[in-house]
Amino acid sequence: MEANVSADSASGAPAGGKAVADGQADKPNLRTAVLHLLREHREPRTVKEVGEEVTRVYSHLTPTGGVVRDALGALVAKGAVERDKRQGAVWYSIVEPAPVSDNGANVTETVPAGA
């Protein structure tokens, strides 16, 4: 009996039909790079700041301001990044996950006074 193998999986291409160019497999895409940089800084950043740093740190990425804005917008829609408008500018920051206890529940309880 012969296994049913698609052309993509037989060629080693990733699922979804998009081939990865030689040497590109270990390089992050724009959204992953943006998330990484926002996690490192912890303070809000503008689109311009994020774009300049992406270009400096990830030489294989050279996004325009509009492309960075679109990537940030997609990350906001997924809940991974927060958008804040202040001082006439839009600032983006990473959304920190709520702490989780050993049993998997979110830790948001406070300790009663006098305990």
C-alpha cells in the first residue's frame, strides 16, 4: 500500500504551500521580530521606533512604516500587543500574560490584610 503524500510534504516544504528559501528557515518573520523586540524593551514604542529597530537588528527585514503598522495592527487584533494613543502618537507595547499558579489557574487574588 502506497502512502498518500502531497507534493509539498514530499519536497520538504512547510504546510500551506509556502516554500522557505535556503538560509531563511532560522530567520524570524516580521511579526515574530516585532514581538521579540517589544518583549525586550517592556516600554511602549512607536511604529517608527519599532521599524527602525527591526531593520537594524534583523538585516533580512526591511519593512516600510506601513508594513510595520499593519504587523502591529494584526498583533493587536490577536491580543498579543496593546495600542495606546497619547501625546498625539500611537504607542505599542507587549501584553504580558497573567501569572499562572501551579494548578494552572490565573493568579489574581490578593492576600487579605492581617493574614
